[in-house]
Amino acid sequence: MNAWPLLWVLLAASAMMAGGWLWQRKTGNAGLVDVLWSLGMALAAIYFALVASGAPLPRLMVGVMGGLWGLRLASHLAVRVSSEAEDGRYRNLRKRWNGSQSRFFLFFQAQAAFVAFFSVPFWIAAQNPVARWTVWSLLAVVVWMAAVVGEAIADHQLARHRKDPSNSGKTCRSGLWRYSRHPNYFFEFVHWFTYVFLAIGLGTPWVVASFIGPLLMLAFLYRVTGIPYTEAQALRSRGQDYAEYQRTTSPFVPLPPKH
């Protein structure tokens, strides 16, 4: 497989993140990095669909499903960034780094690298030579729909909770958030199995390689940028209320709450 398109994605994402860094330097709001990451992923999926060497059907599916997933997430995050103060996670980084703009620049550039890295499953799936619908491509559609709809519902429920002034300092426990502390993260993880199923037909080594999507996302959510940072900020802002939520609610997979 020609790896040059991955390099072009990296260079384009790096330029986009450099612009995002300049924007946050002017506004003091680093939350734009999440919007740009999602947008970069959407554009990478569409780009790969156009230039990959696979059959038209898997290329179209990668472009449509990866593009719509990323654009929905980017638009949701853009509304939050434009209407709220800087996310507490980034305020905490700003405090820890004493406002160092060089560190924020490296942080934005690291997100550009993550765009290229996470887009590898798109690139693999878009190489699939199978030109017809199969049980695997149908399963990919089912998984994608369940994941995107689930994540959109979780995002909407949390946004509605945050908009209500009476919920200030309170943890969202309604809807999907009653069963998982991070239902949006859970459905984000599920989404990446879409491209595992779309890769089936390329041969075992490439199907195995496509698992980098769900495995990498799980690692980041559990150990790097997801749950640890989000919950540390929730404990700082909501204290005992969130500690009780942690005690009674599943951290990731939606499960009945403990009593």
C-alpha cells in the first residue's frame, strides 16, 4: 500500500493545528483542538475515499461514514467551544504550564500526529478490493449507526444538562449517563469496529492491523486523554457529588447502577 497519503494527512493536520494554536493564543481557549481533531479525521476519511486503490463500495463507505462521524462530532464540539468558557482540562494545563505557548504549540502538533495515526484504519479499509455488499459490510453499517446515534444521544443529554442553570455543580445522571460515566466515550470506542469489518477481504494481516482503531482509542480513553483527565476535572469542580457518581456508576460500558 502506498503510504504517501498518510504523510499528506499528517502535513495538512499539522498546518491546521498550527492555525488552531494561533487562534487559542489570541482567545485563550484551547478547546478548539478537539474540534480540529474531529474535523481532521473527517477530512482524512474523505481524502482516503478519493485516492485509495480499493473498490468503489468500501471507499464510498469509508468516506461517508468516517466523514459524517467526524463532522457531527466537530460541529457538536464547536458549539460547546464557542458558547462556553475554556474546558477545565485545558485551564488546568494552562495553570500547570504557566501559560507556556511553546508547550501548547507542541500539544496542538501532537494532536496532528494523532489525526494521522488514528486515520490508519480509514486508509486500510479504503484499500478493500471487494466490490459487493457482504455480511461484513452490512455489519459495519449496523455498528456505525449504533455508535454514532448512541454518541449523539449521549452528547445531547449532557448538553441539555449543562444548559440548565439549576444543574450547576451537579453531575448528569439522566438517560445514558445513568448507566455509564462516559457513554459518549463508549460509543466512540464502538465506532472504530466499523473499519475492522470494512477491512475484511484484504487478508488477515491487514484486518489485524485495522484493530489499531478500537485498541488505540480504548488506550487513549482509559489511560491518556479521556477518562483520567475528565474525571480529575470533574472531581475538582463537583467534588463529593462526582465521587458518589463514581461509586455507583460504571466507568465505561453501560450497566445498571449500583445501589
